[in-house]
Amino acid sequence: MNNYAYMLDGKAYINLTNKCSNACTFCIRNTGGGVKDTVLWLDNEPADESAVLAAFDGLSYGCGEVVFCGYGEPTENMKVLVPVARELKRRGYTTRLNTNGLGSLVNGRNIAPELKDMDVVSVSLNNCTADKYLSVTRSSFGSNAFDGVLDFAKCCKSEGLDVIFTVVDVIGEKDIANCKKLCDNMGIPLRVRKYVADNYNGA
């Protein structure tokens, strides 16, 4: 099954890959194969934008925002992400990328200039120090991951993109407060997300 586009809470979402360099302890991938009634594990990644746009056009929706966020890290499939975002912006949609912030490490280059068609880049900060980040995310990039996330956010901000950081509330009030200090120092706002344990089935 290949659900490249789906609806959740009144927004359209784009699902480009199952790949992710993190294995976060709180990830909904640990507790199911999709959200609500939509299976998001892909049998095959889209090879180009045509299949994704066809899936998007098949949605029944009435919204203006499209979010690039599936069951993997969207920047793991940049060759499809970029042209899909370009086309949806051309159609007048607001676009948002939900990312773990490791796309530049994954792709071996600074990808921030390629994200110009994103209205918002939402970066998962996850925690306030490199050690705590690694404990939560179990990233394949090891001790380099946290600095990679911060560098990515800085590059996106320098490109004039609207960048926000997010953390999940399971890390506790003290670490959230320290994340807030870090974000304030970088001039990037922080949003605290509620932990979802049931893959939105109870939403």
C-alpha cells in the first residue's frame, strides 16, 4: 500500500518515505503502522512527483495547508520533496515541512536553499543537549546529530525561511525550559507538542 497523501485534523499531509535516521523513543512508528485509518508504511517510495501529486489530487479536502510529514523523514527523499513543494506552492497552498533537522547530514550538503517553497520549516529539537538528544532520538549520526540539527535550523533561518523548533512534552519541564533558553538564544521560537500514544486513533 502506498498512501503518499492523507488527511489529518483538517490538513493535507505528504508521505514520501519510511526512512529516518532517528529512532525516537516517543515516535508513533513504535506503536502502529499509520494514523487513524490511514496506513503510512510504504511498499515503495515515490520515484518522482507524479505519483504524489496524483495522490494529493485524489484527496477529499477543503484546506489551504499542506504538511510534508509522513512515516519517515521527508528530506530523505529530496528529489521528490522539492518538485512537489514547488508545484503545490504554484497552486497557492501554504506549505510546511516537519523535519528532524538532519537532512543536510543525510544528503551530504546544505539543503536549506532547496527548501525555498516551504512557508514554515518545523524542526524537531527533541532536547537541550547533545547527550540528551541522542538518548531520546537514538540517531544514526550519533554525537554529531544535535549540532547537525542546530546548524540546519541556522541555515534555514539565514535563507529567510520561517523556522520553529519543537519538543515533545515527555522530556519534562526542566529540559523544556532549557530548550526554551537555547531557542531564545538562537532567535527561533519553540513549540511544545503533546505526546501521542495512540496514533491519533482517539482524536
